[in-house]
Amino acid sequence: MGDYRYIFGPVPSRRMGLSLGVSPIPQKHCNYSCVYCQLGRTKTKRRRREAYCPAEEILAEANNYLAGNHPLDLVTIVGEGEPTLYSHLGALIKGLKNLTVKPIAVITNGSLLFEETVREELLGADIVLPSLDAHDEDIFKKINRPLSQLSFKQVFQGLKTFSERFKGQLWLETMLVRGLNDGDESLAKFKILLDKLNYDRLYLNIPLRPPAEPWVETPTPKSLEKAVTLLNGMAIDQAITGGFSSGIEDDFAAVASIIKRHPMNQHEIKSFLDKRGCPDDNDIFRKLSHSSKVQIISYKGYKTYRGI
């Protein structure tokens, strides 16, 4: 198989299983610049939705991959930025559903759910995973660092409205950052907000990969345990199920394609290369270390490789 511009993986995930990624957004285009983002700081902040690429081109790539009948649990529209900024999202969801019986999921920061058009388009998905990292305007600005046109009240009301209409699976995600939103007062405020929403699951995340800001720290195990109990959520730990894969034949190109959207640590890359039968993984690591398009970050005792 050749290279792909818009699809990647499949990527393993504790919450999603083995997921084929679909990326309709240019790298680091978002209306947030979250302090914990594993892709690094947002390069291009955007408020207006745009047709960054033809949906037909994305669907052609997806059809080519899916025709190979590769092992897969679902297809996830996730992007290298915020996928709801893609103005053809509704057509993309509909087109993917015509290509596979696997569930179609959308991972979003939820910022544009106050727009009726965005809500209508997302109604076609099987699973929607919006973020809820803040409980008030102050924390919203500190952790998500949104465009000035967005307010927490506006964003939360959009999430609430969508949760009342959506007939699929709504899985909320909250990233807990030590000292920002993991204290007793914050957890109590989250509980009040969650009681106003109709959702199926709550995933509690912690920064396991290098965050955009080096000062970001993970909550203590005690804080995370308290959050799980109080909010009736599920903690996502560092373990993953399955492994990374790619349809790209060249080993270096395959790794580069994945880390552009999903950073990998040294052990994940080695396991990926071993599974592919790579004859010289040292050569791949050497190429990664010399590439101007790869950032290597030491974090939690690992070297993590991230595309830039």
C-alpha cells in the first residue's frame, strides 16, 4: 500500500480498541491551545469552519484501506486539530458509514456544539467523545486556552443541548491536571455539571505523553482515585490494548505518519517495527533523531517521538 494523507493507523487505545484514524484538519489547527495537548502548542488558532480538503479524497483513501479487510474495531475522526472545524464533517461521517459496518466515532473538544449545524452533523456518528476539562470560565481559560470568542457558558450549554438529542453513545473525556482541576472543590463542581448531562461514559485522563507545557503534572494517585469514585468515571492508565499498525510499506515513513498524529514512545516504536519485521530498527531511530520534522522529548523516563 502507498502513503495516505488523511488516514492513519490503526492506532490502539484503551477506550477505543483498534481504531483507524481519519484526519480532515491540517496539523495543529484548533480553537483551543490546551496546556496538556500531546501534539504540542496550537500553531494556528481558528474559529471559522472551513473545507480544508474534499471529503471525496478522504473517503477514497478510507475505501482503499477498508477494502483490504484489515483488523479494526472502529473508525475515528480525530484530526491533527479540532475536527468540527471541518465544514464537510457531516458528509464525511455519512460517507464513512456507507463504507463500513464498523462504528464511526468523532473525538472533539466540544467547543462548537453550541452551533446547530455542528450538532446536526454529529448526530450521524455512532460515538461522540467531547471533552469537559473545565467547570467554570477561569479554569476553561487556564487549561483549554480557547479563542477569546468562546466562553465556558456557551460551550457547556452546547454540550448539554447535544447530550439531550444524541441517540448514539456519548462518551465524555476529562483531562485532570494537577493543581488546575483535580482538587476537591473542582471535583464537586464537575459533579454538579455532569448531573445536568445525558451521557454513557466518563473517561478520566491524565497527561501520560509529553504535554504542550512542561509545567503540566499528573494528579496524585489519591486525587485520581477520588475523582473516579466521586464522578463515577473510568481512569485511563498508560497500558494500551493491541498495537500500532500502518499500511505504509516503508518503515520510517510509517512511523513518521503515525507520530504526526499520535506520539509514540521508544518502546511502542520498537514493538511496531518488530511486528513489521523491520531488519534494522536502529537505522529507523537514527533517521528519527536526525529528522527536522521529529521532536524527541524525554518524559516520565521514556523518549517520546512527536511529529512537528
